Amino acid sequence: MNKLSNLFQLLAEKNRLKIIFALEDKALSVTEITKITELSQPLASFHLKL
């Protein structure tokens, strides 16, 4: 139950959802993710780390 709760907490953040949807069709580099999501590189990297 705790793992499921943690998963929902991770998915509740809109920037992480942007990244997930960007990765839906294929693997992307951080540079590609930042262009698609309009997030900064440090912010995208932070969310990918989680």
C-alpha cells in the first residue's frame, strides 16, 4: 500500500506527468524532454531522478 501511495504522489506533480507523456512513444534524451515539455534542464533532471 505504501508503494502505491508513493506512486500516486509522484504522479500528482504536473511536470512529472509532462515528462511521462513525452516518453509515451519512445525514449528521449534530457535535451529532447526539455524541448517538448518546456522545462529547464535542471528541473527535468530532478524529476527524472525521482
